[in-house]
Amino acid sequence: MSLWDDLKKKAIDANPELAAKAAQALEKAKEMAVEAGQKAAPILKEAGGKAAAYAQEKTPILKAQALKAIDDAKVKRAELREQAKRDKAARAEMIRTMYDTTLSPGDVNFIEEPFHHFDRQFGFFMITGQVLDTEKRTSTQLNASHHHSGGGGYVSNGSGYISGRSSSMHISSSRPQEHEFWGRRDDTGKESCYQINNASLRLREGQQGSMVFMHPAGTQTGQMIGLYNHNAEEHFVIHDPVQINQLFGIYLEEPGFFNQNEVTTTRNRLLQALDVRLGQFASYMALHGKGPERLIEGERVE
């Protein structure tokens, strides 16, 4: 018998009547709690139903308002582009606001806001699902380069030098790590395989993940740019800003002698804007990763 049980027994032996009243009071309190819970249940159910109905009623309204704000921003950009053809100040304003977003990652419709770079536009969509199987493997890639130089030299006044031809071969190897995993989409139940060259990606079977894809306006396919592991609460950049710029050929102009500063400045602004959008999508996936897939500017084909 523990010390507590011993003290309780002594208290009951010392005053059995008081102990009996305490037991009755405790039993009465339990009965009252059960009764209160039974009375509250239908009230809470009704309140929950009203809240769900209200949210369902408001969601289309909020979505329409968000999409109207995006459309208004598109109209404003179009007006600035037209005016920029004639007005230097309008062009400066267009460039200054080129990467601005109307919505924040906290808005469920944020993913529907396109990314603009001058006259080019890119859309995004998100897929959420469960990891079914995952595997990492390393492959070896060989790279070879060849250098060849012809013979040459000079002779003057009976002196000089002559060199023969030379040839050299340089071979290097790399071992990129490929991450392959199967996932089942929450919205359709379809199973798909994804292959990513990212050594830092960490996923395991049974975890929930969200992926954001980017695609040019008017196209039907996208490239995965970010992945969020909901169980581990980790975000992984699948393609960084430099890689995104190369993948989609957003701005590949090389600086020359006269436009070096302009080209460099434009490229740096683009990479910075892409980096900001990647960070925003990390927040978006964490907040809305369990929602339905959303797509703008065409349908995705797997």
C-alpha cells in the first residue's frame, strides 16, 4: 500500500460519514458533467454546421474578390506597358512594379497570381499527396575536354625556335544524387513517380508532401520548383533562381561593353524576385498544403 492509500484509509476510518458524503458529491459532479455535455453537444453541432455553411458561402465570394484583384493588376500592368512605349517615366514604373504581387501567401488564392518578367508571364500550381515509396541513388557522370594546339615558331638570322603540335585530354567525373519517389495525390488518388536531382531532399514513406510547379503561360507542363514536407515541416528548393532562369530562358542576355550595367542589374533583380517568390511558396505550402490543387494558365499534363 502506498503512502497516499494509507493516508486515505486513515481519513476514511477517522470519519466514515464525511468520506461517504465526499464520494456522493463526486458522483453527483460526474453526473452533472455528463448531463451538461449531452445538452451542449447539439448546440456545438449546430454552431459548427453554421460556421461550415458560412465558410462555404463566403469562400466563392473571397475567391472572386482575390481573382478580381489579380485581374485588376493585370490591366494596370497592360496599361503601363502601352504607356511605356511612349513615356520613359511609365517604363520606369512598369519595371519597378514588375514583380509585385497583389495577394499574400496567407491567401489561399495566392498561387493563382502569375509571375511577370516584362512581356512574359508564368503560372503556378500545387499538388499535395502522400509519399508511397522513396529511393536515393547515385550515378557517375564522365565529362571530357580536349585541347589541341598546332606547331609553330620563328627563325630569324639563323636563330629562333620551332615547336611541335600538342594535344591533351582532360577527363573529370561527378556523382550526382537522384531522389526518386512515388506519391498519391489527395485530390484524384492518382499515383505518380517523381525524379529529382537534389541531395538534400529528405522524404520517407507515409509522409505528406506538397509540391509547387511553375510553367510558362499558354503551356501545359510545369517544372517542380519547391517541395514541402508537412510531417517534418521542412521546405526544399528543387530549382533555385539561377536554375529557374535557365530552365525557362527568362533572361539570358549576356552583358556587352555598352550595356553591362543594365544587363547585370536586370538579371540580379530577376533572381532576387524569384528567390522572394520561392520563399513565399514555402509559406503558402505550409499554410494551404492540404487544400485542392489549383491551376492557372492552362491545364497540367502529367
